[in-house]
Amino acid sequence: MEHDISKLRGKVQQILLLQRTTKDDLKYDMDGLKWDMDGLKSDMNGLKEDIEGLKKFLQERFLGGDKVIHENHDEDKRNMNYNFRESNVGFKNQ
């Protein structure tokens, strides 16, 4: 009987040791996952900053390009009006 009890104690100790090891492994894995998630968060913040910079760059480019288009359109309109007036003046003088 004593042999059975000591055998049972040995098995219980093995189970407790395995549980402790499993718990430690899980804790280690969870800490690793938390560290990975923190890294991903910082990467995402970096991407957000990059996107904002790109967005600002594109807005400056397109807004600047849009301004140039409007300036060219206004200049063409002025030239057309000037040419039209010049052509009308020529007809009236003849």
C-alpha cells in the first residue's frame, strides 16, 4: 500500500511539474505575443505617419498643379479676349 501511495505521489508531482512548466511556457508565449503586438503597433504608427506625409505631398503637388492649370487657363482667356478685341478693332477701322 505504501508503494502505491508513493507511486501516486510521484505521479501527482509529475503532473504538478508539467502544469507548472505548461503555465511558464504559456506565460513566456504570452509575453512574446505582447512584445510582437507592441512592435506591430509601433509599425502601424510609422505607417500612419508615412501615409500622412504622402497625403500632404500629393495634396501639395495636385493643389500646386491645379493652381498652374488655372493660371494657364486665365492667361489663355486673357490672350483670347485680347486677340478678339484686336481683330474687332481692325474691322472697325476699315
